Amino acid sequence: MAMTYADERTTRPGPALLVVAGAACTASSGMFIKLSGVSAGTAAFLRCALALVVLAPLAAAEYRRLGARPARLLGLDLAAGALLGVDFVCWVQSIQHLGASIATILLNVQLVVFPLLARVFTGAQLARRFWLTAPVLLTGVALAGGALGRAEPGSDPLSGVAFGTAAGVAFAGYLFLVRLGGGRHLQGEQPQSGVRPHTALPVCAATLSAAIAAAALGSLWTGVDPNPGWPAWGWLIPMALLGQVLAWLLINPALPRLAPDKGATLLLLQPILALFFGVGFLAERPTLTQYAGCALVIVAVWRAGRSDH
């Protein structure tokens, strides 16, 4: 007997596990970008354009199987993607000023902005433990990225922090709209029992919108090179497949199933994993205080996500 959608929902992985797996995929992006050596606009645009080669056929197949996505939700996907394109360009520029690890750390301003957006615009209740663990998380993030220590020689902390913070705010807006696009807290809409939700279509729409936004912003700011040549392609292709295709196919459907503070907290694993990628593949050597920060964040993430297992 064929498995029903309701049966499948009971056997698929929990949302916390999906978000953690997605965070692991996105954590590798900074490493690939640094190795590629391309401009912020080029990296951001090609990340999305390459991902569309994979996402478009998946979205087309899903459309034939499930039908069209509601127009209001598609609009949220496109708006979220525009913010993601801004996030990508600002984040890559921050990498060039501060390095991959610290730039990834700065993205986690979303820890505060995303839950507050959900609270203000949807009335979502934030757990008390979020406010209790937020200082520990932020301290751990600052230690892990070296933000509390001396800046790396040759870096530009002022510009890097500004670009990284802008990227984090844009990323928070993206996460917030993705949560709405998952169908939670949309006034006047009731979830339809037994209706299988779209997965590839929203990610494809958001990625298309992100590509357009990245191309527009990148062209005006850093320039966009549609053919950076080898070996840049060798780093950009896996970045797109892991950091854009697989990561958001995992994260997007999982976020609406988590409380906003919990989803934001679990995504904090991303900078910690990015730090370890830097150690293993870029020969970076974190200090003892950075490892202590990693430990703080991992403990706080485990505490926040424990109820989901």
C-alpha cells in the first residue's frame, strides 16, 4: 500500500536536524568564496545562477506534480530572494575585508533581528530561554570569530563590520519571509490537511530573485564577471550546489516548523562549522579563546534545540 502524505510526515527527519544539516552546507560557502578570489558581485550572482541550473528542473517537476504555488506565497518567495541577494553581496564584501570566519560570525545579527521581526509582525511568542541564552550565544559568537580580540593584520574592521552587519540584517529579513512563505501566521489562510507543500518551487523562485538582486547591486558596486575562468569555476560550482541548492532545500521547509528563536539559534552552528572549515582547508589557526567561543555556542545551541528531539 502506498505511503500517504500524513504517513510521510511522521517518518521524515525533524526540522531541527534539517536546519543543522543546512547550516553545515552553508558553512562551506565562505571557504569556497575565499578560494575563488572573485569579486562580491560575481560570487553572489554566480552562486545563484549556477544553483538555478539544478533548481529549475526540480521546480518544473514539482509544478507538474503539485500544481502552482499560491500567488501570495510566491510573492513572499520573490521578496525573500531579493533580500538574500543583498545579503550575499554584502557578505562576500565583508569576507574580503575581514576574512571568511569573522564575516560569517557577523551574519548572526539575525539571532536578534529574525525573532523580533516575527514577534512584531506575526505576534509569535519568544521563549524565555531565548532571552536568557542570547547573551551567552552572542558572547560565544564574538569569541569564536575573534571579534573581541585584535583585528587580523591587513583587514579593514570598520568596513567589514558594516558590510557584515548589513548582510546579517538582510539575512534575518529573508528568514522571516521564508517562515511566512511556509504558511504559518498568514492571516486568512488555514492549512489544508493532506496537501503536500512545495519545496523546490519556493527555493527556485527565491534564488531567481536573489540572482537578479545580486546582479543589480553587484553591477553598480563591485562589478559582475559572468565568466571568471578556472580555477574560480572549480570553487564556485560546489559553493552553489552545497551552499544554495542543498542548504535551502533543507532549511526552507524546516524553518516554518520551528519557533522563530529556535530556528535562528540552530543556524548559529553555521559560523562554528565555518571556523572548522577554515582550520581544515585554509590552514587558519584559531586561538584558545576562539575554541572557547565555539564551545559556548555549541552548548547553547544544544540547549535551545533539545525539545525538538
